[in-house]
Amino acid sequence: MNRQLSIPAGAEQWLINLIELKNRTETSVKQIAEMENLSEKSVSNVFLGKSKNPGVDLIRRIIHALGGSWREIFGES
């Protein structure tokens, strides 16, 4: 079962965009982790706003698993 994530208080716009993409695609944290060979905890921490500086590679891999684009999340090229 996929559950929708809520937006953490004070979340930056990129995280809001990422959570909205995750909710639209109905992809679970577990599915993302499995698709990109990541730990569930690291993926979960990003979506919960607990990862203060998650790193470009991790975010790119999450975006890839969700079928999104960097521009869609960050509004830049």
C-alpha cells in the first residue's frame, strides 16, 4: 500500500515538489529504494525532511525512480 506523504513544516520548495511527485506517482519509499539500490532509511529521511543536506546523487536517483526530471523538482537546468 502506498500512502501519501505530508509536507514537513518549513520544507524547501524542492522537497515540496519531490513529495508531490511521489504522491502523484503513488510510489512507495520501499519501491524507490529497491529501484535505485538505496537504503529505505536514507530515502525516507529525505521525504521526512530529516536529511538536511541529502546530496545531489541521492536526489537524482530518487527523481529517476519517480520518472521525474531535475527541472521539474528544482526549476532549473
